[in-house]
Amino acid sequence: MRTDQQRATAVRGSYGIGSWPSSLFRVIAPLCLSITLLTGQTPREREALTLLQSGRVDQAQRVLSELVKENPQNQPVHALLGQIAFGKHDYSNAISHFQKAPGFLANNPVLLLSYAEALDGSGRSGGASRVEQVGKK
């Protein structure tokens, strides 16, 4: 039976990212998400992405929060809010948003790693195994 740390290593390794430091993911994750989300988005979503890219994270978070209130099923917006919360070490909110974006997380190793680290940071046991299951969907 594998430990959570072994599962997290397996998740990283399955995407070829085992040797990258986690701090690098915190830096590149919003950019990766922004690039992924740019196509076919609403003007408000593009506004939030522009704010993120210019470093105005709190303003972007407000816009994204308004968007998710308008459409609670918007997985990419939940993923961005989760990544923002994760970057602020607000693991409870990060987990909540990541759990509302399973389809989006399944195809994004950076987000899966952030989700696993948020679970670990919140002290929840079995976090890496949960992330491993999301990644297999």
C-alpha cells in the first residue's frame, strides 16, 4: 500500500513532472490556466485573465467570484479560483473550488498537483490518493 507522498510522486511522475519543484508550479499555474482558457471566453472572463496576467490577483478574484455566482457550474472559473486560493495558502477554499472542477482538473497536471498540495496543507489524510483518482477520470 502506497503512502500519500508516494501517490503524489506517482501523480507528478505520470505527467513527467516529478523533478520540478512545487514552487515553480505556483508561478506557472495561473499562466498555464490563462492560456488554456483564452479561447471562446466571455468578456468578463477575459477581463479576469488580463487582471491575473498583470498581477492584480485580488481584482481578478473578485471578477471570478462574480462569474461563479452567475454560473456555479463553470469549471474553468472554479479551477482559477482554486489556484488563486492555493497561492494564498487558503487551502480550504482551494479544495472547495478544485472539487467543483473535476472535469477540468483531470486534464491539468498543474492543477492536480495544486489540489494534492492543498489537501496535504489542510491536514486531510489521503489527499494524494483522491487526486490520483481524479487524474484517472
